[in-house]
Amino acid sequence: MSRAFLKGVDISFLPEYEDKGMVVKDMDGTPTETFDLLEKYGVNAVRLRLWHTPANIEESGGYCSLAHTTAMAKRIKEHNMEFMLDFHYSDWWADPAQQRKPAAWKDYSFAELEQAVYDYTKDTLLSLKEQGLLPSVVQIGNEIRSGLLFPEGQLPDYAGMVKLINAGIRGARAVAGKEEMQVMIHLDQGGRFFFLKEWFDKALEQGMEEFDVIGLSFYPFWHGTYQDLKETMERLIKLYGKPIMIVETAHPWRICQDGFVDKKQVEIAGFEASEAGQKVVLDLMMQLVASVENEMGQGVFYWEPICKAQSEHQGWDTNMGVLDEDARAMQSIESFLFEREQYSEEVLQKLLSNRKIKDNGEAIAQVSGKKNFLHNADWEDGLLYWHMSENTENVMAQIYPEFVDPFPAPPVNAIRVEANKQFTYLLEQEVELAPGEYRLQVQIKGVDTTNVNVKLFALDGEKECFEVIHPTEHEWEPYTIERIKCETGHLKVGISIDAPPMYLLMKDFVLVGE
């Protein structure tokens, strides 16, 4: 692979969109072929995911099979673009919360599974190579921070995970050396150095074989700030000596009721959800990765930008692509015209300075001075009055005192919950109340990623009110449920978590009358 700066797109959904009749249009409304459009605006690399046997999963429509991938690879090569292949080692989606084995492998012993990973990786790449379609980069798994091929390769079993990763690496190396094809290890949490360092240190201790490049997912509404990303890339490169690519990123161009991200997540990202805001974010990502010294920041890939926006559809294509509802390219596509030589520290700092930081003071003040109906709300008496449950012994939950100025003021207690594998957790309290309307509030700090589901809830009999929580680690964020109707005289309130490895802190639980 050349050291050219890669300006890439993951367009694995494209065959499905085209089969449904989508015809993309240039910014002026002229219909055009998709790859011609991408090439015109500077895209020089395409990433494709590969599912083992997607026909086993009805929802997949059979897409992202080897046949679809091969056909797309031919189009990539015809346009002289770099090709990145993303092995999911699953019949469908693989991410930090789900790494399901292909159905064909479900009854294999560990030794058989290890051999299957080697054979499948080698045979797939050999098939592509024989057709002149060998990828420039191959990923051994997709977002494997919590492992792959569960349960055999699920963390915290680093030894088992590494054996399976090594089987994939050996399968790739059996087809091509690093001069012809680079091997990538891809993790989420691009702005969180502490997660990534722990993973690489423990994987390397278990003998993970030589690889060539680190791939990171960085979604600014999940994975930390842009400054976090910059510092994380620099520290990882210094520690491990590997170049880095951002192989997944995105930003919404509008807020919709059923959009992929909501208003709160846009606030966390710090840039407005608009066509201009989307372009600013993508410009910022290009500058940020190009800023890494010695050309060790090797590129940026936007995840699924080529999707016709839908007005009555829940999901990614509602507000995350770079095409509008007429399948016309929006202004953010011009960000791919960036070249590494255009990096400027002055431009980068100007873009970073445009990020808005939310002031939470007003929201916190709304409940001050009112009676809190929760018992032991500050956990001075441990978990008295509270009920806690979890689904795995890997969950650690503990009282976490925070000391605040002026010293030596007494600490403010929080509860910190964390786990090193997929987990569920529940903290709740039931209180007796007079019929009426109430407000529930809590302050949250923590981390987010794909398939993190955290809810603040209030339950009156069978009637539930809830607020979805999007944790972020730099500032405490207040979350509130207003106008909760209590009719039964009993209200159950609390926090529920269903998530891949992450941590969450909660404090200042308050239940007051409206």
C-alpha cells in the first residue's frame, strides 16, 4: 500500500441500495454513476465488510457475501482505488456487543474454530488474489475490543482471543506479505487511550502476531472529543510504532425524530447537525489525522455515506449519509478533495475552536431546594434502600467518593459501574408517594459506543417513563424525566444498563414534586 493519504468510504450497502433503484446525483442534480461521483470528489479508497454466509440471516438480504464483495472489488479496482476488506467472521453484524460465530462454525471445538478462521481467511483472500482483486488492507475482525467469535474469543479471555486473531493473521500472511497487503487490527473507542492501551498490552502479552496498522472507529457522539482522538493516536503510535487510520466516522446533517443520533448526541459531538456542520466535521477529521507526525496518520473513512436520505425510516440513512432525499450529493462530499499537503495547524485549531461546549448549570438548578423523596440518595449508608442486580460476575459496582473544593469538604458519592465483557446492570429504588406529578434527575459520566443502552426510568405499575442516556466522560451530564405521573402510590426509579465493556458513574439522584 502506498503512503498516500487515504480518503475513504465504507459503501458496503451500495449493492442493496442500487438493487432498490437508487441513482445518485452530483451536487448540481446531474445523475451519475456512484464510483464516478466518488472519484470526482477525491475518494481514493473503499472499505467493504464481508459476512460469512449472510443468507443465513433473513434481515441481511444475502448482501455482503463473497460474491457481492468480489463484484464491488472489481469496481474499486477499475477506478484505481485502494481496497480495504473487513472480515466480520460472522453471518451478520459484528461489533463490541455482538461477535456471533457463523452458523457453519457453531459446533466446532476450539481447535476446529481456529483452523476455520485460518482456512476461511486464506481461501477468501486467495480467491480475490487470483482475480487480481487482492485488498491493500485486510482487517482481522471488526471492532474487536471485546473480542471476536464469542464465546471462545470473548474477553477477558485474552489467550483465547489472541489464538483466533493469530489464525486470521497467519491466513492473511499465507496469501501475501506486508509489502503487498497490510494487516489491520480494528478497535472502537478511538478517543479513549486507556481502553486501547489495555487491549494492545494484554493482547501482545499473549503473543499476538505482527500486524501492520491500527484501525480505529471514532464517532464524536460516542468515542470522546477530537482532542482525545489526537492525543490517543499520538500516544498509540509512540508506544507501538504502528500507523493509524480512522476506518469509521460520521456526523449527522440533520436531526430527525427517528434519526440515527438525537439532539443530545449532537450536543456531545459539539457541532450542529446541518449540511455545513457535517462538512466541518469531515474537514476536521481530515486535518486531524493528517496532523500526525511522519505521515503515521494514514487516512479517514466515512461509514456508509452513499445512502439516499429517508424521511420516514428509522436508522442510519435518515440523517447520517452525504446524500439528500433526492440522492443528491451534499457539500460534505467536497471534504474528500483534501490532500495531506493541505494540512495546516492554523486551520486545525480554528476548526477545533468551533466545537461548542454545553453549559449544564440551568438544568442542574431546576431541582435545587426541593424535597428529595429518594432514601439514602447520596449512598452515605451504602446501598440501603437500593436494589442492585447484574447478569455476570464480571460487573464491578462500588461507591466512588469524589472530593470537591473547598478542601477538606466531605466527598460527593457516586456509584461507578464497569465490566470487561457484555453485561446488564440494574440499580433501582421503590418509594411510596402521594398521587401527583414528579421529576426524576441524575447526573451521569461515562463512556459510550455501539450498542450501549442506558436508561433512566420511572415505573408506576406497568406504566414506564424513561430517558435514554448517552454517557460522556469529560463533564457530568444531567438527565431528567419530567412530569412523571404517580397514580398507584408507588414509584420505582433507577438506571438500567445493557452494554459491551464500558464504565458509568452516576450521582445526585433526585426525585422531587413538580
